[in-house]
Amino acid sequence: MNPDAAGKQKINILLVDDQPGKLASYEVILAELGENLIKTSSAKEALEVLLKTDIAVVLVDVCMPELDGFELAQMIREHPRFKETAIIFISAVLLSELDSLRAYEMGGVDYVSVPVVPGVLRAKVRVFVDLYRKSKELERINNELESRVKERTAELEAAIAQQELLAREVDHRARNALAVIQSIVSMMPDTPGGKMAKVIEGRIRAMARAHTLLSQARWEGADLYKLVNEELEPFRAGDRVKIHGQAAAIKPAVAQNFALAIHELATNAAKYGALSAQKGRLDVSWTLSPSGLVMTWSESGSPNSGPPTKKGFGTKVIEASIKHQLTGVIESDWSSGSLVCTLRVPAEHFSEMVARSADEPPEEEDVMEPRPSMVDPRINGRRILLVEDEPLVAMMMTQMIADMGGQVIGPFGTLRDAIDGLPEEGLDAAVLDVNVGGELIYPLAERLERDGTPLMFLTGYDSKSVDRRFVTARVLTKPIEGPELASALASLLEAQPKARAHA
């Protein structure tokens, strides 16, 4: 179809007659329609045109040599592409009722007798041209609607998938946060109820503050200045505390662990260090460079002139957060009579940013005491690989397994460390976090299965998220209770000869 002067697409009309004079007369009669007229002098020529061109109406003479109009109509109708093409017969002889019936059976939609009345022929052709044009327009609109429906369906499916992903991620983060809180509570030494509640509340507040800062920044990173400032706000009366450092954001995956480390440093300073004395001073500063963050925690005027004789639980939290979770370094110097602590943390955990603000206080330190024995004979003496990248959860589970009498190999916080750390003498079982340091644990799981080591998975996601290759493996969802872990380990080990792995 070619557009006319008004921009409307011209419709193709095929004229078929073996007499040039008739073709010329039809052309003159139909010229008024303003459509594209194609003239052919035989059925064969007409078929060639039909195969190459979209035709709306075929005007065909009944009486032609070789193939007559009826035979041509039958051939046209047998082709699936031309089932809806309008065919109008022109007959120079009077058609009987049987001939008319045959015309309709061959696919004709109308017929005109000779002599042709120009107005009648134009009217008949115009009807089918208009029908063709409207059907094409309707087809175009339907195609557009189908395309829009497909686009909208795809958008809705993408939105639903995004909501499901978001829901799973929220669930995962909530489970991991609960697991950290559980580890904080479960590993605390026996402490009087009121004091214990205060200590737990302080640690949970530290995590909540980090969560709030992350939420305010749309989970792009927590403002380091705000995080430190809010932990030390209760002690900032006068000029006791100074905080200064370049604007930096700590990434979501480690922000709560860093917040716990700062909270424990502040708690220790408030109970034993410079902030426990009226004239004590604290200076916290940091720099961020391509090599990493260097934070200096400098106390002066502390009533204690040396390091503590016992390592408390809070100190272990600091080490677990900085050393294990953030793969950093802690340097403590008491040569000035007060603590000067330097934290060196890889740059990968931070990004540059600008922001500031404040909130709540730190709490007290507590000292780890020996835990009562809960040895399980089914687990006692067994070698159990533990892979878990959340240091506090790893610390809690290590303690749980040790309480059961098991020997922990690890814990490892990365897939590479876990693979490199596999002992030559073998294992009795393995407890594997599904996602460690952003990597899936499955390569290690496959290796352990090949070696015949029974294993179970830990995850903050739904248990159904574990790869189908390990459909028969036990899956524990965080947070994990001691009895649940003991039961799962015992079921793994009951069918496992104790001497197999390391006899």
C-alpha cells in the first residue's frame, strides 16, 4: 500500500481480464476511488502479483482462457494468506443460479454482470476496500493493544519479582540481625538481671542506630561520623570528647559490626578507661585513603595505667567485628598510661560521603566466665568444619559446638579460607553458611560430598533457597538455637563412624 496526498494508505485492487479494453474501462470506472489499481491479463499473472503484494479486492472475469475466473478463485482461496481477500466476479454472460452458487462456493463475495454499471461497480468495490482498510486498522490496534498488554504484563512481573526479592532480602537481613542478637545474648556470662538487661539493651541500641543510619541513606552506607558521634553523645559534655575525621560511609554489610565495635570501645572507656574519670579525655579521629581507614581512639587521664588483666566479652566482640568481619587490625598501646587504640580497616568497606547528626549512649563491659558443660556424647570428640562469615554468629556457634564436646575446624569467614583450611586428616561433619562474603558455598559443599563428609547448611533466607543439588541436605535458618543445632549435628553423625575421618 502506498500513501496518497492526504497521507492515507492506498489499498491495492487487482484487476484480472484477458481483454485490454475491459481492463482500461475498469481502471477508468474505479479511478474515482483513489486506490492503487493493478492490471493483469491472465490467471497466472494474477497469481504472481498476489504472491508478492497485499491485495484487498480481486476483480476477475469469469471467462478467460487457460484458467477461468472460478478456477483462479479456488486457487486463491486454497492459499492461507488469501482466505479473507474479497473476490468479485464479472460475467459477460448471464449467470444461472447454479453458476452464482458456484461463484460463492469458489470464494466470491459478489458478482457484476456485463454491461457494467459504473456506479454499481464502484459501490461494490468501495464496500470491500473500506472493510479491508478497517480490518487492517483494527488489526493494527489489536497488535498495539497486545504489545501494550505484553509490556504491562512484563512490567508487573518485574515489579512482583522485585517485591519478592525485596521481601526475601528484608527477611534475610532480619534473620541475620536476630542471629547476631541471639549470639550476643547467648554468650554473655551470668550477670544479675537488671545489669544484663542494660548491657543487652546497649548492644542492641548500637545495632539499631547503625540500621537507622543505613535506612536514612537508603542502604547505600552509614555515615561514620554520625555513628561514632551517636555512640559518644552521652559523654560529650564540655570538651571531654573530640571527634574529627573526613566524611566517610561504612557499607551496609559491615555497618552493624563496626557499630558494635565502637559501642564496646565506648563501654570500656566509660567503665574502666578515660570516660570513667571526671578529668578523662577521649579523642577519636580517622583518615580514609586508598589503602584503608585508620581510626585512632586516644584516651588520656584514665584511672587505669595498664591493660586489663582479663579479656572481657566486649573485647572479644571488638576483635570479632574488626579482625574477622572486616579483616582489619587492632593495635593497642598503653605506653602513655592510657589506651591508644588504632583500628586499621580495608578501604573496601568504606566510601566517601558527606553528612552529620546524633542519638543514644553506650553501656557497660562484662567479663566472660567459664560456661557450664553441656557435652553431648553423640558429638563429643567429633571434628566439625564451621563456615560462617558473621563473626558474632560464628563465635556463638563455635561455643555451642565446643559445649557439646565437638572440635571446631575454623570458623572460616570466606570460601577460599574454608577450602584452604580443610585438614588432611578429614572431617566428621560440616556446618556451612550458604552465602559467605558474597560467595555461594556450593563448590566446597560439592567437594565435601565427594569426600563423603555429611553436611548441613545455614541460611538467613528461606530454606527453599538452597540449590536443588542439595535437596536432601539439612537446612537450618537463622537464628539458630543450641538444641536445634545439637539435634541436627547428632543426626548427621549417628551414621558416621567416628574413626572414618581421622583414625
